[in-house]
Amino acid sequence: MNPETAIDLFKTVVMFSLYTVAPFLVVTLVVGLVTSVLQSVTSIQEPTLTFAPKLFSVAATSVLLAPWLIRSLIEFTGQIIARIGTLGH
């Protein structure tokens, strides 16, 4: 495998990883920001108030995005397996 192919494969994997993880990061960021603002306004500094909403929101996001995520992973795996034959040259 030449370096250009390895770099291209690495770039593809990193971009796909970002593509699949981004919705979870955005949901966690928004929920964390909203919870932090609410804690600041109410002066309640309880650590579980930031952890529990994030946990539930990520679980809900996982359930809602599961079909899309599975379909994307299957397509990506198929593309990578198809490229295996060309990697030896």
C-alpha cells in the first residue's frame, strides 16, 4: 500500500467518524449548555443535574438515530471491503 492510499483511507475513516458522532456531540453540547444556564440562574450546583439530562438525551438520540447510524455503518463497511482488493497494489 502506498502512502497516498493510506492517507486517503485514514482521511475517509476520520471524516466518517466525525459524520457519525457529530449529532451526539451537538445534542450533548446543547443540553449541557441549557443545564448550565439553568443552574446559574437558579444557583443550584448539583453535579447530577448536569449528568442525568445529558445521559437521557444521548440515549434518546441513540434510539432515534439508530436506523440511520446502522445503515451508514453498513454502507461504509461495504465501501471499505470493496477497496480492500485495490490496497495491495
